[in-house]
Amino acid sequence: MSTSEVNVEQADLLSPEAVTDPYPLLAALREHDPVHWSEKYRSWFLTRFDDVTAALRDERFSSDRIAPYRRTKLESPDSDPALRAAFGVLEDWMVFKDPPDHTRLRKLLSRAFTPRAAGRVQPRIAELADELLDKAIEAGTGRTDLIRDYAYPLTASVIAEMLGVPREDHSLFKDWSDQISGLVFGALSDADRHSRGAAGMAELTGYLSELVRAHERRPQDDLLSALVSARDEGDSLSHDEVIATGVLLLFAGHETTTNLIGSGVLALLRHPAQRALLESDPGLRSGAVEELVRFDGPAKSVVRLMAEDTELHGRTLRRGQRVFLVLSAANHDPTAFEDAERLDITRRPGRQLGFSAGMHYCLGAPLARLEASIAIPRVFERLPGLSLTEEPLHWSPVLLTRGMERFPVRFDAP
């Protein structure tokens, strides 16, 4: 479908077609209406690389969107106290902060969440990947679900172990994470997302609160103890900030990387020449991950609120209005990437926005890159004859992320 055939005035990024493949619609918006007002979502959508990059670095595009919602929607006496508490935890997430609060939190967290800390778990990532693939092979059916049986348990276990969560408790986080995702990503099709999210947040914060107290009494060599002891010139993370950050890391530490592994494997299945190139040269793994993030990465959009009236391409973005910075559209902008719709794992890396940009650049990017660079090639190495099944793929119908709910595949059983 050409961009001229798409009705940008009626653009809906959650239509079934756009959920399955958002890129034709995003290309039409980028070409014909790059500063698009959606009446349905009462929001602006920016889709060009230069505009999105500039907005990510512009403090007029504020990340502080949870506190205003909590003040205006959840402070009345008849509001749900559990929901108010859940949004109180989200309000302490660094990703929803502007300077100076964001600057302070990021400085403290960067001391604990370093590329070196991520690198220490490299052998464990490979070990977990093999354990999970062994189970799929030993089942003897020649079929598995790469999200449910591989990508999710791998990434969830890695971040849980880094934080110091006992192994027997790892399975608890799947349900909690699913419940919280409705609050964070706004799954509009789920009418119960607020009540489910509040319940999941209460259980998760209760669990982490006990775990934090245990780490305060007896520090361990793990990420949670590093958060507890984070200090900078007399400043520190409060107890509530440590818990909120633990929730953020557990959630963000597996949600996006699960989706990256899934969509990365899918892209290589659909582009066998690129897959063969990767298999022939392991030195391409790092660049391949960057290209897979650009080509069909897990971060579809990030949300900002306008801190003041701003003119852009003849449109006025009013103070208080919501803006979606569509990273996946920017990552396919032909003005920024030659032959942007083509997957090319030899592409020179460095410009893609899949991990955001500016002061909100993802602190977990080194870990995500490491996990994907191990987990994606491992699938092809261990599961010969890997291919899609006859079952349709089901993509999550949300505006902020792109990921499959299930990823059934077949392979040659031993």
C-alpha cells in the first residue's frame, strides 16, 4: 500500500491493520502529516526523525505526566485508594521525571546500574538460554512458544537475579508485570486495566518492600543492595524510591527485551539472507541488534506533555496537551536512514532511537543489547529448521510498545 492510499485524517494506530504492521500508516503520517492531531486519542503524534530527536532533547516536551494525572484524577475522596497508591509508585519512576528530580535519580541509579554490572551476567544469560531451549527440545514436539517459553522467562530471570530476587519467586513476576502493563502502556481494550494494575502493583510493592528490608539488614552483592546503598554527596534514594525503582527495573528490565528478542527472531525468519549473514559471521551480532531495534524494535512511542505552547511545522502544540513521539516512525525515516524499509544488519549503527535519546536515554540499554546478542543467535543455533507455524501472530494492541503476545514456532525435533 502506498502512502497516498492511506487516509491520514482517520489514522488509527490501534486499528487491527496498524497493530499487525504499523509501518505503512506511519510512513503516510511522516510524509503527509508529520505533526498529526488525533481526535480519537486527544493527542499529537510526531513521526519525523529530526522532530522526534529534537523533542526528546527539548524540556518543553515534559516527561512529568503521572503527577498531573494523579492530582487531577485521583485526589478526590471517592477515587480508588489502591489506584492512587499504584500511580504514586509510578510517579517515583525516573522515566516520569523532569530535572532536577530526574537528574538526581539518574545520577544515583547510574552508580548501581552500569554496563560493567550488565557484563557480569553474560555467562548466566547464556546458561539460562540453554536451559530454556533444552526444555523445548526435550519436550519432543518440535514446537514451542518463543515468548512464553523462552524470551520472557529468560529476561525476567536475568533482571530478577540481578536484583537479588530468590529464584523460587521468579514466576510470581509474570502476573504482576502483566497487570501493571495496563497502567504503564494504557491497554485501552482492557476495561479492567486500572483495577488489575492497582492490585498487581500492591502485591509487587509489598513483596519488594520486604525484600528491601532484608537487604538493608544484610546487604548482598546485587542490584537491590546497590540501590539501597546508593549515595552521592550526602544524597540517597528514599525507601519508597528504592521500591519504586525496583518495580521499574523488574518491569522495564524484561518487558522491552522480551519483545526485542521476539521481534528480532521474527525479522530474521522473514529475511533469511540476513539470518545467513549473521550465522556466518558472529562479529556482526552487535550491529545486528542495533539494526533489529531500528527495524522493528519494542519501543513504538514515548509520551510527553507540553510544558508550554510550542509551534512546530505550522501547528501549535498547547500547554498540557499530550504528544506521542513515535520512535518506530522516526527509525524508518528515509531522510535519516538509506533504504530505511530494508533490514540490513551491516548498516552503520549509531542513529536509531529505539533506546530513546537525550537525558532519558535508556539506562538498561547495555543489558538489553547483551541479552539480545546472546538470545537471538542461540535460538537459531539450537533449534534447527526453525519456522513459523500456521497460527497467526498476535501483537499487543497498545500505542507505546510493539510486541507479540504469543510467538508459536516449529523446529526439527531430535
